[in-house]
Amino acid sequence: MRIFWQSFVDARIGASYLERLEARLNAIAAPGTEVTVHGMSPPDRSFGRLAEFRCAIQAVEAGIGAEEAGFDAYVMGHFQDPGLYELRSALRIPVVGAGEATLLAASQLGRRIGLVTLDPVFEVWHLEQAERYGLASRVCHVTGMGCRPEDFDRCFSGDDTAKARLLSDFTACALPMVEKGADVIVPAGVLPGLLIGGERGFTVKHAPVVDCAAVALKSAEMWVQLRALSGIEPSRGPSFALAGEQARQDFLQLARNGTSSPR
């Protein structure tokens, strides 16, 4: 089984993170599963809706290429899941969103979910995600750490002091949510997810902290296996109707060559 994992981090700037992520995913993958992590350039760097939209276009193009290259599943390794539904309509292979898979898993571990995200700008986005996935009444708290992807570089390069500081910052953000009723905590990003992934049994008081990277990977493995067993795919009715060849080609033309519209 070959899984394509799309990160929104630059392959050069975030090399230590991407290397650690790929090593971690392959270490916890089932026997016979190979995970290939791909970065993105420019990365998601100007946090906001326009940046997410631009990254979504690049992610969908990469997904089409991954299917053509013979990958068995595609993982949107960016918690906000921009372009997730468009990817499902473009590909026949399973498409897993780290955000969607993790929120659905968290809903089985507790009744009230708290999210710790990288930056406060994403707080509204995550509340919209909760609505989209039918969990608006369950996601009761969202808090941004106020950090950038590069803040994790030293941590993933082996700096134990930097790691301890980030874990402390994460706990400090999550604790008030637990005290107000959250009983499961989700790191709303693969960067903080990888940070806590190696901390076995990590909790904030009584609330378990969900490893979003592991959940996304195991979800992808499950859907590949279920598809092999029964041929199951997403609904090809109105929700995720497959895009026709003309739509695919028009999209690829735009993604690769840009628009010819006058400026």
C-alpha cells in the first residue's frame, strides 16, 4: 500500500519537520504500507482564507498526480482540509483529511472537544469545519497558540528545550478548555500533532490528546483495505460526484499555467 501525504510546509525550510514526519508515519504504518510525504512551495505562510485557497489548488493538482502515479490513497496532511471535498470529487482512490478524520475520532473519545490550533486566525475556520462535519455542538472550544510553523524547526531538529517549551505552551492553551468542560483535546495541526505524537498517554488533566497524524494515517489504511474488500467509494451522487475529464483538464490547465484573463 502506497500513501501520498500532502503537507503544506516548504520542503527546504521545513526539512527537519518533513523528515521527522515521514519517518514517524512509516514507523507506525502497518507492514507493507509506505508513506511518502510531499511538501509545498510556496508553503502556507500568510495565514488566512486566500492562502488556504491557493494551497488547496496546489493540493488538488498534486492529488491528481498522485493517483496517476499509482498511489493507493491521498492524505490531506493539513488540518484545515482546504480542497478536501474537491479532491474526493476528482479522485477514485480514498481521500482522507487529517482534520475530518481526527474530529470524527475525537467524537468517540469524549463528548466535548477542544482544539488547540497554531494561530488564532484559524479559530473561525475550525468552527466552520465542525459545522461541515456535523460536530458543531461537540466542538466547544478553539484556542490558537500564536506560533508559526518555523517555531517547531528547532524542536524537530532535536532541541529538547524547544520541545519542552512547546509542550508547555500547548498544555497552557488546553488547560482552560478542560477546566471549562472539554473532555478530549485535539491538536488542530499536524505540526503540534507530531509534537505530542511521541508522548505516550499524553493528557491534559483527564482529557486525552489525540495524535492527528496517526489518526489520519490509520484512517487512510482502513479505507484502502475496505475499498479492496468491497469496492466502496464515497457517494457519487451530489456530494462527491466524479468530475468529468473536461473539468479535470480545465482545472489542470489553470493550476499549471494560470489564467489568461486580463489584469
